Amino acid sequence: MSLADAIKKPIIPLLLEKSTWPPEGPMGMVFTQLLYIDFCKPTEDIQREWNCPQFDQLLEQMGNILSVCHLFNFIRQIRDLVSFASHLGTMGRNK
């Protein structure tokens, strides 16, 4: 958080496992002002495929930060990575 503040970069908190929000400890007050996106397995495939309303919300928040050109390139890269990861998972299941 300090680094992000020092270099003037925004943070989009993602909750990938159940925990309290804001987090306990000294950073709790800093994170209180930030809304998180909850990726805590509303479905079994959410963290494998990233095809859900939460992912759309993440892209929307990133779109508010990034230029349109950068956002489209980022989306393409993420979709390619998801496709590649799914392919790797399929290969492991076929053995």
C-alpha cells in the first residue's frame, strides 16, 4: 500500500479467500476506504476461468483507471492466459 501510494498507483483489492474486511492490523484503516471485489468461490470455476460478474466488475474498475487501448490489450492478454491455463488443466486430466 505504501509503495502504491508513493508511486501514485491505485489498488483494486480482490478477495480470493474468506477473510474479514478491512484486514486486521495497522493497514486496516488504510484499506477501510477501499471496496473489494469478492472472488471467494461463488462457483467452483470462478478462480480457474474468471468468467463471472466479479471479473466484469474488475474490468470496469480497471477501465476507469487505464486508457481504452491499454485495457483492450490487457483483456486480450488475460483471455489468452485463461485459455492457456484451461488447456493445461485439460492436458493434466487426460493422462
